[in-house]
Amino acid sequence: MSLQFNNTISDNKYNFIDQSLRQVFKTAVEKAGRKKIIFVEGYDDEVIYSILYEDNLDKLYFIDTSFTTADLKGTGGCEKVKQHLKDFVKHLPKEKRFYGIIDRDLKTDQEVKEEKQQVCYDGRLFIFFEAYTLENYFIDSDILYEFLVGQSISHKKLIPLIKNGKENLEQQIIQAILSCLTYIAAANLTIRYFDPSKSFLEETISCEEENIKNRILQKLNQFQKDQILSKFLEFKKELIENNEALKFASAKLYFASQFNRKLKKQTQVNIQLNNHKSELARILKEKQLPKDFQDLFDHLEIQ
């Protein structure tokens, strides 16, 4: 039975919210009724979470924070989630039903743990631990194979790839891109190590290791070449040994771009993964959800 009800909210209660957003939040909270309210980074995230947790939408209500106030423009979606959660924790301390979910991005494991423990979040900020972004959980041969089987109905050129089976997809496309993501992850960590103000690699960068090294050297040309390459190789070695490339490279950017490139080269089919997140989320839901999603379920204290 749905717990939703018409909860009339006084204007004064939400005076801490910027006036331009107050009505939006008020409407959202009224729609949520007694549900737990979870701030997420963007519209895609709201859609994906609503699919993954559709069996519990009588208890959960996701709010996309990509609309926001002028003072937060230019910041990432995670900063908006954190700011809104901090505001609700501070001004409505007795209402323990507001939460926030953000990607881990390029945080270290220790940084993730420390940020979650900050008092201003009252233990209600959830940061994914095993992957850079939510979309990284789509990098799975079962999920991508089933997705391509569905796409083959409208893209007949995919049929030979599908007939060769999931193992072929894994060997010919996915493993090659995972190697690429290891180089990109090592590059991102290297750039952050030397100059955090620099942007990371472009999503369309080609996957050759030498090309990625050269791009790092261009970005960090004020530092010594030998030091940069030494640190890159150190990070690459650690990522391979610990199998952690997906913690430090984005599926939303790099994987989606490289997957389309590889697929187009083999089959002449152009498929933009970022246009199919709902479908990928439904396939993921049908599989056993990764541990992070069960941890989130527990974090939200869903009965």
C-alpha cells in the first residue's frame, strides 16, 4: 500500500531554500508524502534509481538536483546534492528522511569514507564505492550482450556479433576497452597528483597507451617528463594489481565513447550508450545487483 499522502507545508518551514527553488521543493516534498527523499545528481540518475528500486517506490522518492541556484552554477552535480542535503540536515534536524547519493568520481577510498562521516550530513550521504560513476555498473558482458541482442532487431548488422556469443563480445570489445580504461584511470590519477586544477582526458581520446602518455605530458608540461611517466606507470601497476580501473575512469564518458567506436569499427553500427540508460538499467535490475546497491538499500533503511 502506498504511503503517499497530501502533506501541506507552510512556507516558513522552507525559508532556508532559495526562493526560486522553494516552490519546486515544496511540490516535490508534497508529492513524496511520508516517503524518504533522496537527492540525486541529475535526471538520468533519477530515472535509473527509479528503475532499480521500482519495487520500493512506495517508500522512496528521488529528486533530481540538476536544477539549482545561481550560486552553485559551474559546480558538479555532486556538489548540488551535498549542499541540499546539508541545508535540510541543518534546518530540519528532526526530519531523518532526507538523503543524498553521489558518484565517487576520482576520490580515494579514504576520501570516500571521510566524506561520508562528516557531521554536516548526519550519516545520510551515500557515495558509491566500487565505481567512478553510476553508469560504470553497466560494464558487464551479460548486460551489454543482452542490450545488443535487443538492439539487433533494429540494427541487423549486429546479428553476426550476437551469433558469435557473449564470450566474443567480451574478448573483442569489452576487454580491450577495460585495458583502455586502465590507462585512462592511471592518467586521471597522474593529472590529479601533479595538478588537480587540470581537466582530465577527453572522452574521445584514442586508446593507445603511448597516445595517452603524450596527452598527459602535454597537460603537465610544466613538470619533468620522467617524473610524470614514472607516476603514470606506478598508478597503472596499482590499478591492474588491485583491479580498480573502474574506480577512476568514467563509463559515462570514456566507456560510452570507446564502446561506440569499437562497435562501429566491427559492425558499422552507431549506438550511443548514453541514450539507452533506461534500457541498461532494466537489464541490470534483472541481474543480481552489485554490492553497492544492496549497501544503498541498507543505508536507506528500507524495511
